[in-house]
Amino acid sequence: MTVNVGVIGVGMIGKDHIRRLTTVLAGAAVTAVTDVNLDEAKRVAGSVPGGATAHGTGQELIDDRAVDAVVVCSWGPTHEEYVLAAIAASKPVFCEKPLATTQAACRRIIDAEVAFGRRLVQVGYMRRYDAAYRALKAVIDSGDIGTPTMLHSTHRNPSVPGHYTREMAITDTAVHDIDVSRWLLGDEIIGVRVFKPRKNSLGGELEDPLFILLEMAGGALVDIETNVNIRYGYDIRGEVVGETGTASLGAGGPVTLRRNNLVADEVPADWRERFIGAYDVEFQEWIDAVRDGGTFGPSSWDGYAAAVVSDAAVEALHSGERVAVDLGDQPDLYA
Ligand code: NAD
Ligand code: NAI
Ligand code: ISE
């Protein structure tokens, strides 16, 4: 059976996911698209292999009988509305991160999914599907470096678009590091502080870079560097320090160049290049789960946890104080 997918939001990542769903992966077709920019939706619909319907609204797309499952790739503030509408229509929904931009909105999604009684939502935390992150987690879980005491997480973007605001360094960028910290360490975050180093003058009004400190319930500390105007490339690093050893994500691409007394590794241009394999695995597993009724990946609870921590980090950014994090009770659906 082919899973017929409708894509809401055909910007950068929407187009990239349509490409992988239609030309890379097995078992899916894109039958419908929509965007607030309807002209762009029509243009993209015309270029989809096999053709797709361009709908005027997200609700129309979700109601389309030719859509079995929904992918939400519009801007963060629009996610809640579409995820709730997909749950109301009993359709599986893959939502790009963040699940929603506030913890209250994520709670409304959890409440709707719990009332439905079965998981329908997966959030786009693709680092969990990346080969290097999976290898790093396997080392931690093996016990080979002892109990983790610290995680250093570096998240550098060469530049960001004009609509990127001060808080987005946390709500749009560091959310990946927040999610991957919970996943790698198998632990919850209980407190957060945010420090503001000297500003990068290339960032204009942005508070960039940021240094974010997470306290894990088990006592480990995580430091996150966000740096979104670093120009030289898209650089993602992670090092776990254990009691008896350390483990880091491998550096660079497939080739290391040595010439003119220099050693050079490739740095990816952007997230599409760095995580291309991770997005492919993420979507293939999602298509298979939709088709076979299998278990979905990162859940509404994971999206909610990231939102609670990012809300706390935004508060810590503004106040300069430590902010405590409390997730509250986890519904059985996500146990
Ligand atoms: P983008 O601005 O390129 O694309 C967003 C698209 O959504 C635009 O085409 C816009 O017209 C459309 N849109 C906005 N509001 C809409 C609405 N109400 N209904 C329908 N369409 C609407 O942004 P992007 O870089 O593609 O990011 C989109 C989402 O993907 C964001 O949530 C972002 O956080 C996420 N993202 C995730 C990753 C990742 O690594 N997982 C990387 C990039 C982006
Ligand atoms: P984008 O700005 O390129 O695309 C967003 C698209 O959504 C635009 O085409 C816009 O017109 C459309 N849109 C906005 N509001 C809409 C609405 N109400 N209904 C329908 N369409 C609407 O943004 P980009 O970079 O593609 O990001 C989109 C989402 O993907 C964001 O949530 C972002 O956080 C996430 N993202 C995730 C990445 C990842 O690594 N997982 C990487 C990049 C983005
Ligand atoms: C973007 O939305 C992403 O999700 C990328 O993975 C991240 O590196 C970037 O900072 C975000 O803006």
C-alpha cells in the first residue's frame, strides 16, 4: 500500500521533504500540498511526480480523502492548529519541530491525542535518526565510558533568515540540543540558565551567541552553544564526558584533505546537507509506521518537554536567573 501524504508549508524544508518522499524513499506519494503563499503551493504541486492538488487551506488538505497522513512544514506558530486538525480527522501527522511554540499549546495537543486514545503525532527531532548520534548513544548505553557527568553540545549556523528573532536561538535552534540531551542521557531536565557572551556583530539585534546550561535530574550538566552567524559553515558537535572516558560525534565529512601543510575536513553548508541521511531514515520509518500501524518516533510528550524547557530558557534569557523546569505528570500513552 502507498501512503498518500499531504504537505502543509512548502518552504525550504517542505520542498526538501517532498523531494525525499517522492524520489528517495519507498512507499509514499505526495497527493496534496498547501501554503499561505498559494502561488508557490500551485507551482510545487505542478512539479510533484504524479501530480498533487494545491489546496487553499490546511484544513481543506487535511479533509482531502486522497490524504492518508499529514506533514506540517509551515512556520512554528502555525503548527498547533494543523496538528489539532489532523488529530480531529484521525490522521497521522508528522510535525516539524517545534511541536508548537508554547508549552500550553503542546498541552492542548497532548490532551487531544490522549482523548483520541492512540498516538498519531510524531515530531521532527531528526537527530535521533542520525548515524553519528545513534553511535554516540550506543557508546553511552554500553557503559564503556562510565556514567555521563557532562555533555557539550555545539550548534552553529552560518546565518539565519531575516525573520529569525532573539528567542528563536532557543525556540527554533537549541530545541534540537534540548531534545537530544534528554534522549542521549535518558534523563529529564530540571533547571536552566542562559548566559550571554559578547555579541557577534554580524547578528544585528540578535542575542548571538548564547551559552545555555541545563541541569539534568541525575546530576549531569549540559552546555549548549548556539551561534547562528558563524559564517564558516553548519557545524554540529557533541561530546559526552563519562567517569572513565569521553565520546564525541565524528568530525567532518567522508574525506580529509592534507595539502600545503594543512589538514582540512569538510563542514556542511546547512542542515539539509548535515542531516540528509537522518531525515531519510526518519521519514522511511514514519511511512512504514503509518502503513503498518507501527510505533511513531519522537512524541507529543517529547515536543512538550522541549517546549517546557525552551519556555524556561527564554525566561532565563530575559531574567538572567536560574529557572526551574517541571514537566508534571506524563500520561500513560507516552510511557
Ligand atoms: P520556510 O519559511 O522556508 O517555510 C515555511 C513555509 O510555510 C513557507 O512556505 C510559508 O509560506 C508557509 N506557511 C506559513 N504559514 C503557513 C500556514 N499557516 N499555512 C500554510 N503554510 C504556511 O521555513 P522552513 O525553514 O522550511 O521551516 C519550516 C519548519 O521546519 C519550521 O517549523 C522549522 O522549525 C522546521 N525546520 C526544521 C529543521 C530541522 O532540522 N528539523 C530544519 C529547518 C526547518
Ligand atoms: P520556510 O519559511 O522556508 O517555510 C515555511 C513555509 O510555510 C513557507 O512557505 C510559508 O509560506 C508557509 N506557511 C507559513 N504559514 C503557513 C500556514 N499557516 N499555512 C500554510 N503554510 C504556511 O521555513 P522552513 O525553514 O522550511 O521551516 C519550516 C519548519 O520546519 C519550521 O517549523 C522549522 O522549525 C522546521 N525546520 C526543521 C528543520 C529540521 O532540521 N528538522 C530544519 C529547518 C526547518
Ligand atoms: C532550523 O529551523 C533547524 O531546525 C535547523 O536544524 C537548525 O540548525 C536551525 O538553527 C533552525 O533555524
